[in-house]
Amino acid sequence: MRYALENGGGVWYNISMQSKKADKTVNIKKPEYRKTPVNALSSDKLYRKLYAHPKMVEDLIVNFVKERFVGHIDFSTLKEHKTRFVTDRDGIRESDMMFELKIKDETLYFYVLLEFQSTVDKFMPVRMLTYIMLFYQDWLKKQIEYKRKIKQKEKKGTLDEADIEAIYDTIKLPAVFPILLYNGDRKWTTPSELKELIGVRYEALGKYVPNFRYYKIIENEFSPKSKKEIKSINAAMFRLEQAGVEDLSECALRLTKILTKEANPELKRDFKLWLNQLIRGYGISGKEVNKIIKELEAGKMTLLEATIKKNREKAKNEGRSEGISEGAAKERAKRDKIIKNLRKLGVSEDKIAEAIRMAEKEAA
């Protein structure tokens, strides 16, 4: 990477965002109050809205990318690029987000590709490298076309083979810096390097294996303490996403306070939508959520704590009631089966009734 910077090459960021998979399982026998993640598509759209803000991208790179070139980036030059890639398997394939950046005092360009995914992909290096190759194809096509037009204007006529060769000689591909941002609950087990997924039986073939790796930011690998110590919007958001019910209110208030200090009105508005969805995932109604967010913006979290406590108690009571009803139903079914078997054995109805009365008396 240092070679690319020192020799004037551009750098592309490829950020792959993994989102939590929804868990809609409800266990009535063992009641519990837990977060139900929002629909994956809605979640992806909300994340795209958030990372469309330059502040979010800058905050992420500065606080979570531990590379020397980060200190030389001029974030004031950041701008988003739309991407549409075509593959044989998927047809039109759109990466989620791309951004262009420059190095301070240098005419260099950085590109950021932000991608979201809902599950742990074992072959993520293959997927990310595919995106980069598709980008290179698209980038080359545009560069060649642009330079051909410039050359044609200069010559004011058709181009010969020497002109075409000269165009190709002036083109160098920009480097790509791929980042994976994963916010799921599962442990991230996918290798960072492509070569770890390729089986090479003969050692001599090893040098021909593609040398590609991505930079990973795995939210659940950061301890709550470390996320609390990082004073950033992304760190506060990661902490809230990974929070348990007991920590939810404090984490939500912390994020709201950081946004009040650092975010512009547009970013605050989009975070309000994201926070609304997240809190609703805990079974809280939309009307209650709006009140809770207003209170958080005022620097308080009592309403969120009280609502969560109330819903937890409700879940416990409903589970207990359902458990009693289900237990009674099982006992009745068991008693009916015994009665049926006694009748098969020729036991009289009087004796069966007497046996039932004796059992009820003993149970009391």
C-alpha cells in the first residue's frame, strides 16, 4: 500500500458491511425479552443513508483503520460514486456505496466501496476481489474512452495504432483498499486472505495464487470498554448495536449526546430513523418510540428504561400464564390416556371415577 501512495497511485476503499440476520423465533415456554432485529432490507437502506454522509465515512476510517496513510487523507475532498456492476450469475450487481478521496497536498484519489451483507460469507475474499475486478473493468473503459476523445481532438481526425498504444501506456490502475465492516452476532470466521481458501497441492503453484486480502472491522470483537473509550459516532453506534437490554438505555443516550455535538442536522435526521427502527426491534410501539427519542434528545433515558422494564415484565407474565395453561393441557391429556387404558383392561366406570377422586385429593 505504501508503494502505491509514494508512486502516485490512487487507492480505492472497498467496505463490505455485514448486517445482523433477523431472529424471529419466539419461545413461550421459556419467556425472555430480547431484541428482534429489523428486516434486513430496511436495515441496509438505513445504513446506506447513514454512510452517505461524509462525516460517517471519515469517522469510520479515522477511528478504525490503523494504517499510516489515514493521516494524509484530505476528507474535505470526499464524494460518493454510484456503481453498477454486471456479472454472469447476478446480472446487474450494485455495490452499496463508493467514495472518492484525495491525499492531502497530492493529486491522488481514494475510492471507498461500502457493501452490506446479512450472513457470514465463507468466500468473502472471492466476492470482494470480484467487485474490485469489475470496478477495474469499468474504470479502464471510462479512462480509455476519455483519453481517446482527448487524443482525437488534438489530432483532429482518426487515431492510428501508435496512438492507441500511447493511450494504454499512460494508464495505471488505482490501488484498492477493501474494508469489511461486520455488525452481526456470529463470530467472524472467514479468512482475511484469499490464498487461505485455495487448495494448492503442489508447492510450485503457490507463487501463482492471487495475493489479496481485506481489512476487517468486526464489531463483536471489540469489548464494550474499548468501544466506550473511542469517542466517535461509529463506536457509539457499534456499542448500541451490540448492547444487551440492561445497557440499551445508557448506550442510546451516549450515541444521542455524541450526535448532538458532532453531527449536522441531516445526519441527525437519518440517525433518528435508524434509532427508531432499532428501538422498535425491542417490541416497543412506534408512538412510544417517538416519545423515547425526544426524551433522549433532551438528555434523559428514564422513559426508555421504564418501557423496557414494563415490556420485560409483560413477557414474563404472558410466558408464565401460557406455561400454566400448557401444563394443564398436558396433564389432562395424560389423564385421558390412563382412563382409556383402564377401560381397555375392563375396569368399571365407578372404580375409574373413584381413582380420579383419590388422585385429585392427593394432589390437593
